[in-house]
Amino acid sequence: MWVIEVARPGKYAVEFDWACDASVAGNPWLLETAGGNLTGEVETTGNWDTFRQKKVGTLPFAAGRQRLVLRPAKKPQGAMIDLKSIRLVPVKL
């Protein structure tokens, strides 16, 4: 769980920077926020040393302090993910 401070309300692209070995890829994840949820499966990056960045969805955020929670959507098979960062990038209309 992270507590974040959003400067401006609006839609934000959600990007992960992660690594995941092929042997444990496919574990489902759930990202929870006050403005909504995103779901997906952890994709392999080939191994634990190779990181990749990818947009995993778009969510609305209100201005101010709020929680961002990433958790397994069900019990993971093996290690879940090596998550370096989650980025929120404002979506320009």
C-alpha cells in the first residue's frame, strides 16, 4: 500500500516498472484506488533481472491524499512480481 498525494484531479495512465521470471508469470493482480480498480496478470519479462515498463490501464484520481493498494487477486503461485515502481501519468484530453 502507498499513500499518494495527487496535485490535480483527472484521468491518469497507470504504468508498472517490473520484472517477473517466466516460471511464475500469470499471477492475477488487483490495483485498488478510491476512483476505481484495475486488474491484470503479471506478464513475464524473461527473468528477475530484466525490468520492463508498461501502461496497465487508466484511472480517475481526485486531488489530495489517497491510498493506492496493489495485491494478488488470488493466492499467487510462487513469487508474485518484482515491482520497481508504479507511475501515474496525467492523460491529456
